[in-house]
Amino acid sequence: MTSLSSLVTIERHILDQQGQHPGATGRLTSLLYDIALAAKLIARETTRAGIANILGATSDENVHGEKQQKLDVYADQVIFRMNDHTGRVCVMASEEHDDLLPIPAHHQPGYYVLIYDPLDGSSNIDVNASIGTIFAIHRKITPGDGHGTMDDVLQPGSRLVAAAYVIYGSSTMLVYSTGNGVHGFTLDPSVGEFLLSHPDIRIPAPGQYYSVNHGHHKYWSPGIRHYVAWLQALEDTDRQPLEHRYIGSMIADFHRNLLRGGVFVYPANERRPNGKLRLTYEAQPLAFIAAQAGGYASDGIGDILDLQPRDLHQRVPVFMGNRDLVEKAEWFLRRFDRDLLAEYEKRR
Ligand code: AHM
Ligand code: MG
């Protein structure tokens, strides 16, 4: 039984973190708490998915031409409705929507921008594998009390004030950072509370796992082929290979590698010259968390946190995890993919 003196709820933790920022208004604290509440509602539905007969695709396709699952729609709506009337958020953007999600004028001025991927890895829903939700929070940068704009949303990841993800796995966990380390909470469903289970997460070294979709080998560049061969220690018999793990749910792959050490890779390939993952919804928040845990995230050229997004649904190649493993990827790409990198740099 857990000793009561060691029980830290997410609310208490967020408040304690706020206390470390003199002059904090409490708005960010409340926004994070709203996010935790949305996560609990989504967790409730994901764990009841089979029972509630909620599984299965809707007839709608999202802006990327992918079939939406019912839970995607539910998660998207819960997050929006939880945050559209609080006066804390000036604009939202969801991976499931083409355009910005404006906040009604009577709920302005909001000071924060909320960007989210409501249910990442949704192709895994029907097979009961882990899925996740990702949140990114920026401060409003455009002047005045008006609506948030595209300029407020398209900020480099280095300006994030907070990022979080929720993993719906064998238990539900919420992991967040406000720039003061990375902290993980496990949902106790019997009391409906997120309790601190992983304080101050640091990515361990040496990395244990690498995660990449090997089914794409045929489409990989020479740089990626050499890099993955290096991870497998194929060309270097003195080193131990890293273990391979890949679920196809970025949050689950990232989370495991954050706790165990390793590298998550979704590179550009012949069919996807900019990779698959989205800069604002997926790469920036996880890069922020990786950096706060002592790791590093790169697009193959440099720090993902330094990239200035050009458009809302921009894709980006992703290498994230232990710094030495990510820097090694950059090294292989510089050595073998010079022309491809030069082309990519023009679109970057
Ligand atoms: P989604 O946002 O449509 O769910 O797609 C993102 C997911 C990531 O979670 C995962 O890393 C990746 O797609 C897997 O793609 P692939 O099947 O090409 O390996
Ligand atoms: Mg996604």
C-alpha cells in the first residue's frame, strides 16, 4: 500500500510548480488541470471502447485523407469543449482539423495557444494497442486582446511554455513539462486521480532501444540504411546492437524509450520526403519533453525546437532520444545523404 505522505496528485504538483514562478497568475496551472481532466474523460472511453461499442471507423475522413475512428472524434471534441469557454486560451489547433479552431469573442482574451493531437496512433485502436494524446502550449505573441492567429500557433518549439502527452496503455499516464523537468503521473481509476509515479524523468544512458518502421527499408535513403545498420552494430562487431521495438504509436514508442533510453526514428523516405509526423502537433511537444529529460530531437540536420513552422500541418523527419544516438543519425545523413539534405533544407 502506498504511504499517504507520498501521494502527490497532479493538481498539487502543478500548483507546486507554479509556486516556483514568482508572478504566475495561475492561468497555466488551470489550463494544465483542464488538460488532465480531458485526459481522464478520454481514458474512460478508451478503456470502455469495446464494451461501449464505440470502436470502428466513422464515414468521415480527416484533413490528411485518413479514415477517422470514432474515438478520434470524441477525443477531439472533449479537448475543444473543455477549453473553448475558460478564458485561458485564445486559439486552438487540432491535428484533425484543417484550420485553426477559433475561440468565441466573449471568451477572450485568452493568453495561451493550445495545439493538440487528440488521439495519436489511432490505427492501433481496433487492435487494443496503446494510443496517446499530445498537447503543446504556447503563449499568445500577437499584441492586443483579440483572437489568436496563425502567428500565435506557428512558433518554434523553443518557445513552448509547456508540453504534455497522455498514454492509454496498461494504465493511463500523463507526462508533462513546464520547462522544469519532466514528470509522470499514473491514473488511479478507482479514485479518478493522476498520482505522481515518475518524478523528474531523465532519459537513461546508454540507450537500450531503437524504434523505426523496418517495413520502409525499401524506401530509405543510404544515410538511414547505414544508420540503422549502425544501431544494429552490423558493421561493428565489438559493439552490442540496440534492441528493436516498434508499436506504430509514436507516444508508446517515445514513452518506452524515454524511460529505458533509446532513439525513436521516423525519417524522410522515398515516398514521404518530409517524413510523416507533424511538426506542431507531434514533433515539437515531444522534442520539448525529450530535451527536458536530457535528450535531444533532430530533423536530421539540427534541433527540431529551432525550426520555425511554415504551415499548420507541416511534416518533419524525426530522430529523438538519447543525444549521442540522435547526433549519430545527423552524422550518417551528412555523410551519405548530402544531396537529399540539400533538397530538404530548401523546404525546411
Ligand atoms: P496518426 O497521427 O495518423 O495516428 O499517425 C501518426 C502515427 C504515429 O503515432 C506513429 O509513430 C506513426 O504514425 C506510424 O506510422 P507507420 O505506420 O508508417 O510506421
Ligand atoms: Mg498523430
